[in-house]
Amino acid sequence: MDYIAAGLIEAFGFLLRGDGETYSAIFTTLKASTLSMAASLVIGIPLGFLLGYYSFPGKRQVRTVVDTLLAMPTVVVGLLVYAFISRRGPMGDFGLLFTIPGIALAQTILITPIVISLTATAIEGLDRRLRMTLIALGADARQIAITSLVEAKYAVLMAAVAAYGRAISEVGISMMVGGNIKWHTRTITTAIALETGKGEFAMGIALGIVLLLMAFLANSLLTVLKRRL
């Protein structure tokens, strides 16, 4: 147990003295996860609304596919995206491989189903009388969509937090698409895996503490917003 205590002490030392390698991984994680979360919300909220609000042939099958994608393995997403953005892939000319935008692209594919599914569930759970009331008041499709999303705002925020948590905690995509390049694409999770494997237990603990803190802050923000909205 002594090495665990020593690791904790050294981990706080890394954080307090502003260790460059540690904070590089932190900032890379924040950049990639924030980009991917923003993209997933832009894509996922409208699609989730359409899936939850409208009835159409094959809706049940589409919903099954979306829900299945919630458990999509990160290494599979990483493999597929790697194949597309590598030099031999159809998107190779964009130079996304081993870059933060490349990681964000793959993470967006990973977490968008979360936003779609939770948004659809929230819309389906709204009072059916809301739609009829809005139509009776002469609301157009855009107004109906906006009002419905406002009514389901807490569930949509939960979708955003869940997507963000999934993005910051994944390792397969960051390793395969980002390449785990020091000072460039090394994220918190890939750094933890690498440093722990090298025997650098303290840095792994330091980054683990930060990862837990990020998740805690995200959920705390959700709680605050729930009280105010």
C-alpha cells in the first residue's frame, strides 16, 4: 500500500507544479471532447427530435439501430475512421490522421447515437396534449420543434453530459486515430494507459484524478442547471 500513498502524493505534486506533460494531455482531451460534443449536439438533437416526434415506416428498426450503436466499441469506431482518413482512405487528403480534429471526428461518430437516443426518448415522453395545443394555436413546424425541445431541456442536457462523459473516457479512438503522440494528440486516457504501463504510477493517478474531476464538474453543472431551468 505504500506505493499507492506515495503515488498519490507525487500525483498532487504533478498537478500543483503545473507539469507540462500532464497538462498537455488534459488540454488535448478538453479540445477533442468539446469539439466532438458540440458536433454531436448539432447533429444529434435534430435527428433525435425527428425520431421521437414523427411516426414513419421502419421507425422501430431505426430506433433499434440507434440504441444498438450506444454500445459501439471504441476500437471499432477507431478502426473504421482510421481506414477512411489514412492516406489510402477516401478522406486521406484532409490530413486528419493523428490530429485533434481527427480524434474529434471519430468521437462524434461514437457519441452522436447517445444524443439521438436520449433526445428521442425525451420527446416521446412529452405530454401528447402539448402537440395538439401548439397546432391549435397555429404554431408552425419550427415553433413546435423549439417548444418541444424547451419542454425536454433537462433530458437534452442529460444527453449532452452523457455524451461528454463518453468522449472524455474513451481510449480506443484516441489511441488509433490520434496515435498517442506526446505534446500533440496524447489524451488523458491514453496517457494513463501508457504511463501506468511504464511504471509511472504517479502520473497515471494525477490524470485519473483530473478525469474524475471533469466528470464530477459536468454532473454538478447539470444539477445546477436543473435547479435554475
